[in-house]
Amino acid sequence: MDEGRSTMKHKGVVTILTLLIAVLVLFSTGMGLFYNSPEDKVGRDEKVYVQSIYGEKVQLEGKGLYRHDSVSGAAQEKGQDTVSLVVAVPILLLALTMFRKGKLKGQLLLAGMYGYFLYTYASMSFLTMYNQLFLVYVALFSMSLFGFVMILMGIDRGKLSRSTKPKMPRRLLGGTLLFVAVMLSMMWLGRIVPSLTAGGAPVGLEHATTLVIQVLDLGIVVPACVLIGILVLKRDPFGTMLASVFIIKAAMLITAIEAMIFMMARSGVPINPVEVVVFGIFGALAYLCLVQLLRNIEG
């Protein structure tokens, strides 16, 4: 059975999976943004603190679904929830509509959106302090993972190769991915290495047990950027497919990060200006690459 027929065979499964993800994301983000817990005991001017195992005094959110998370963590989660609710779910449903019509761009967009939700709910499952939605996070993580693999395997690389215009700016795409890998590595290692040599907690650990985002970025995102960037520069069709999916996911994630930074600033959390600049550059490059992809892939 060829890839095109395989995609048609699994269209119903992907449709059901996508609709389930959309419903659970709407529920999860709505709870994160609007839920008032009966356990909330923090007034407008009250503050709750805990001490981490490294002796750091950490202020908790103290109210809502993320009441056990730090003020910084809760602000980031609410920023992520806002983008997932307002931007990601509508794009997911649009991608599903295009996918069901057999459009190649629909497949790529749907795979990219699954990649976004996979990263989002992997981090929520492992990093967010335990709350009433733990099983929802796990379900979204699982569905996003297996749906992502299913959609990715169903993309016809031959069709993608034929649908890609010769003027596709491969140096821009490949160079951007390699640049992101280098900058992301330098940024996170600059935060981690000093704590390893000093024997203390890295900046941003707060009352968490480990640096989950840095694990995902250094363990998955950075190697993926290097591998895909090299494949794109070698004009490998597999690289074009992965780059398309990865850049769609990256553009969505950068949008969420910008929302996180805004929410952190709004909550009075100190912002690292270097990271703001770096992620701003990442965002500009991601959207530039996304526009070029959409222009140079037909179907």
C-alpha cells in the first residue's frame, strides 16, 4: 500500500483524533485561564511563598488552576493557554479541513500543529505542578504524539518533491535551522553550565525538580534542527518535509513564547532581555521561512 492510500485509510482516525484534541485543548485552556478554585485562599494583596530544596524563596500563584505553580510558571502557562485557545485551535481545525480535502499543505499544516501540541503538552505533563487536569495533559500528550507520527508517515514525499518549486530558498531554511540550533544551545548552556560548576540551582528552576524545557530543547529540538538543516541544504525531499512541519510548529511556539513573555512582564516577573531578543529573532526567521514555504509548495 502506497503512502497516499495509507493517508486516505487513516483519514477518519486522524479526523476523530483532531476533533478530540480540539475539544480537550478548549477545555484545558479554558480551565487554565478562567477557573477559580474553591481552595483559593489568597486575596488580591496576599502572597504565598515556598522554599525550594536549594533554599530559594519562591512566590506561588496561589489561585486558580495553577495555584501551586510559581508566579513566573503560571504566567507562562496562561500565555501558552491564550495562544492555544485563540490561535492554535482555529488553525488546527482549518488544517483538518484542508487535510480532508486532500491538500498537501493541509497535511503539512496539520502535522505542524500536532507538533506544537505535542511539545506543549509534553511540557505541561512534566513541568506543570500537579492539578486537576493532569490526566487531560497526559491524554493530549499521547494523542498528539501518535497522531503526529501517523500524519507524518502519511505524507507522500514524492508528491511533496514534485510540488516544491525549484526556487525554494533552501539556504534560508537550512541556515535558519542551523542558526536556531546554535543560538538555542548557547542560550540554555549559558544558564545551565554556571550552576553545574557552582553546585547551586540554575536560574529559573524555582521549586521544580529539573529544567524540563531545556531537556526538550537540547535533547530534541537542537538535534532536530541540525539534522533537518543539513538535509534541506542537501536538497533531500525528506528534509523538505521535516522542515515544513518543524517551521510550522516553531512559528506557533514562538507566538506562544511571546505571549508568555508578555504575561510574565504583566505579573511583575523579571525578564531576561537577551532571551527576549533571541526569541524575537527566532520569531522573525520562523515567519519568514513559513511564508517562503507556503509560496513555494503547491497543492
